[in-house]
Amino acid sequence: MPPMRSAFIALSKNRTLRNFSERSAVGRRMSSRFVAGMEIDDALRVAEAVNRQGMAVTLDSLGESVTSETEAHQAADFYHQLLDSIDARKLNANISVKLTQMGLQLSPVLAESIAWKLAEHAGKLGNFVRIDMEDSSLTQVTLDIVRRLHARPEVCAAIGTVIQAYLYRSQSDIEQLLADGIRVRLCKGAYKEPANVAFPRKAAVDANYIKLSRMLLDSPLYHALATHDDAMISTAKSFAKQRGIDANRFEFQMLYGVRRDLQRTLVREGYKVRVYVPFGRDWFPYFMRRLAERPANALFLAKNFFRA
């Protein structure tokens, strides 16, 4: 793993720096490039603006591991509010949820119960819940929960998950998810993983991403390709055209604040684009992982911060 990326990932776990950043005006100002705001209304305003540009949204209330069942239910209540607000405002938006926010590390049974209630709520509104993927130690339990939820007829259309291309296991995971009829968002991966679990070199991750994206595009299900990489996007577009796959059968997903020019270009070309819009007070780990993924973002932020 490149030293700069490793450094940002290490900083994402620094409690002192996190506490200072999340409480300071300077930290909030720096984060605003990638984080929509601190409150639900901030995120909804951003979602409306993104919709006006012809793009869909997935909303993520930032936060990861909770320390009590009460906190898990509070996090879930926030998402229930989001689903109702999306419906009330008629937004083209769904939600992305981390199971650790729903109490996964306290009790997988608790997390599954909470996720089921969210998916049931989303299904009644004609909406969708994407279960996010976290580090590789949680991959199997996350997929097990998603598969059990999807097997329930009342929520099967309202649940999907994420696969990370840098993991060796991802091809077999996608094969199983496709067999089960589960929708997938494919990303490269943003956690620090050991070499016995994940491809250590970018070229290998890229090659695996291309292979997995072709598997998804060939599927009759509606999937999402999450990438800002021009080469990955061009390859997917070319493959879809060769196979006669209509642009409405899949979507590209990108992060809020990253490659806005590319987002708009894809919309003009007739592709479906969904922007991942995170918000909330617990933004620091997410923010640092965005810098780890693309260290050039740090230079961009510094230039714009000091220009103001």
C-alpha cells in the first residue's frame, strides 16, 4: 500500500485528531468538500440540488461502530426519518447503511433485525436500502445477513449490498449474489487490508474490478459501478456497447465532491449517475479514507482552503 494512503488510513483511527477535527470550525470547513453537512436538512438540500442536475442520490448518515443497543436503535431511527423525508420531498434518493451502525459488533441478530425493519420501511415506500461493506473481517457476516434478508419476499426488492474489488474472494461472492438475485454496488475498496486477503497492487485491483464489472453488466439485474477512474468507466461503457446493454440497465456511482465534471459528462452522454452523499457529525474517518483513496484530494483541499 502506498505510504501516503497508509498514513491517511492511520490518521482516520486517531481519536485525538478526530475529536479536534469534528469539533472545530476549521475541520468542518475542510470536510465540506466531501460531506454534505451535519444535519438531515443539510443532506436533503444537497440531494435536491443533485437531483436538479439529473443525478440520483444515496444518503449515508456517517457513523460506524456503536457501543450500545440504544445507540444502534437511535442510528436506525435517523434512517427511518430519512426514508420518510425522501418520500415526502419526492427525491430520487435511497439510503446506504453500515451494519456496525446497527449494532453488528454487539449482536449480529440485533443488526439483522434493525436492517430488516429499514428494508421493510423502504419497500413500503418503493425505496431501497444498500448495505455497505466494511473491512474484510465483517464481509462474511454482512453477506450472510444480506442474503437472509433478501430471502424474505416482503423486502427482497428493497435490499442490496456492496462488493470490494480488492478482495480475493469477491468473484465468488458476486457469483453467489447473482445466483440469489441480489443487486450489487461494485467499488475498489477503501480499508487497509493484509496481503493474504486483498490484492496489494493497484494494477491487480483494477484488473479484478474490470472482470467483476463485466460479470455484473452481463447480469439481468440492475447494478452500480462505483468508480471515479476514467479507465474503468471507459472499459465499462465499451463493454456495455459491445454486448448491447442499454445505459438504463446500470448506473455509475460517485462520491459527493469528487469528479463533478465527470458526473455531469456521464449524464450528458445518457448514462445514469448516482451520487453518494454522506452527512453527519461523525465525519472524520470517512473524510480521511477519501484522502487515502486519492491523495491528490489533499492538495486540492489545501489550495482551496487557503484561497478563501
